[in-house]
Amino acid sequence: MCLLMGIIFGVVPVPANKHLGNYRISLKILSVDYIVMSLLNLYLILFVWDQPFIGYFNFVRVLICSSQAFLFAFAMFNLLDPQYVIPRRLWRNLLPLAAFTLAYITSLLIFGNSEIQDLSKLDEGIWHPTIIIRIFFFLFYAVQVGYYSYLLYRTDRKFKHEMENYFSDTHQFNPKSFQGLSVGLVLFGVIALIFLFLPFSSYDFGLTLLTIVFYFFFAVKFINYPKLFLVIEPAIYPDPENDSTEFVKAEDIDVLNLQRPRNNWIGLKNIILEEKYYLKEQITLEEMAQTLRISRNTLSNLINSEEKQNFYSWINSLRIEQAKILFLERPDYTIGQIAQLTGFSETTNFSRTFKKITGHTPSDWRTINS
């Protein structure tokens, strides 16, 4: 499975998009990584699994897990925040792995190898240079798992913030699936850390099976990313021309015959409410900003500062208020019709949002207020 996914990573076509440059590089790196993992699995099957004891703090095992943590973490950063992945950060995270490897090889050549057979006798061999390096490398991996977990959490929050400050509907790309992948990556790192403390090859067998399953699901998500990227690209990479759009002369704007002073949120909000722009299905921050003749950053900042909500939450709260009015005025309308009239493309999404905001399902609310 790892070998097959590695080959697919190497040949999968990528759309000609300048913003997918880091993604193309990640594909090639992960292709090599998956192929190498398949060869390591083969090595374990042929030479290791017949050896019941492989030693505490095995350097090669820690190196494999640490390398995987680095590769998968930065692959996720590339999906959630492409602008985060720059050469300086890559080299800064690779340097400790290279330093530990060089130090370990040097120690082996000068002092030879030593194994810890029993933790109760750890104090007898702990001062051997190779043991010291292996223990510190294990501790480094533990810190690495914690550090990458924090970065993934922060990147997930940033991704969610960007998406909800741009889209009025997020179900089309399901941001929670990325959160699930990040959580899976963190759990995988923690489980691998626990397994590294167990010096028996039978545990390596279990870790390898877990690795293969995780590799498969990660590969599927990663390969399908370009389709998703075409949807979320405007939220991550604003169009400089559209984003610089500001008010034109008042006499050139005829919207409700209102004069709109720049950054006047009361005037802008009245226009949005009276024209009911929020009822347009899948409307984005960009589209509403262009309609209002202001930049998306200006509109986003105004909504966040004045309404104390992001674009997604504010638009959907307006939609639900309109849905309440329709439930009272048109009791003959179905929930699906109400959902469609209030800008929701899916009834299930409407029902979920309605319950989140009101605390009741649409059916229950209609019954209570009828």
C-alpha cells in the first residue's frame, strides 16, 4: 500500500496554478517518503520481526518517527497555510535531525554501540555516549510531537478563521475534515512515542500496521487537495485588484439612493439588510465587498469589530432571522423551501445552523411558535 501510494504521489497531475508550487514539491517529497517506508516495512518483515528484543531508545526507530513527524506536519501546514512553508523553516526543523544523526554515527565509530537491556539497570550504562545521544534524541522527539501539535492547532484555527471570514457556506469543503486529519496526525505521533518506549519487535508490527492505515487516509486527502484548493484559493490568496477596491464618488453610486461615507458601518449595514444580500446562496466576502464598492479587508474588519462576529456567523445569523419570519408568515412552506429562500444550498446545513443558533430544530421552533 505504501509503495502504491508513493508511486501515485509521483505521477498524479497537478493543475497549472502558481499557488500550488509548494504542493507539487510536497508531492515529490512524500512520494520518496512513502516508497522509503515501503522498503523499511519490507526490511522489518525480513530481518527484524524474528528478533523479539530490539533495545530501548533504538536510534533508527526514533529517527524514522521524527522524520515522519516533520514530513507529515509540514505537509499539513502546506494544506492549511501554504505561505507558512518556506525554506528557512524547513531547514530549521531538519537541522536537529541531521545533527543527532551525525553525532550518533560519530559516537558509534569512536565509542562503539551499547544497548540497554533492563531499565532497572539504566544507571549502569547511561553514561555511554551512544546511550546519551539516543535518550536525548528520544526526548527531542517527545518535544517535537508537542511542538508540532501546538503548531497544527494554531494553523487549524487560522485556517478556520480565514474560511469563516470569507465564505457564508463552508460545508462545500468541510473544514472539519482537515481538523480531523490534524488530530489524527497528533494521535499518531503520541502513539508512536509510546511504542518507541517498548523495545520488542511485536510492538513494531502493531506500529507498522497503524502507520500503513494512517498513510493511506493521509494520501487520499492529500491527492484530492487540488480540487479543494480551487474553492478555497480566493480566501487564502486575495486578488490584489479586487482587494484594493474602495468607494468611488458618491454621485456615481445609486444604491437605495443612499450616500455612503467611507467605512460608515451603519450605512453599509442598512444597505445589506434592505437589499438582503445575505440571502444570496453561497455569497462570499469578496462578492459582497464588490457590491458595496469597498475592499474585502475593510468589510471583514467592520463585521468583526462592529458585529463581534466573523462573516460566516453574521451572514447565517441574518439568514436564520429571516427564516423565523418566513416560518411565521408562511406556515405552508416546507423546511426545504425555507432553507432555499434563506440562502442555504442544503436543507441539512440549514437545520444544523438553525439549531446551533436557536437551540431548536426548525420543526420544533415552528411548533413552539405556531
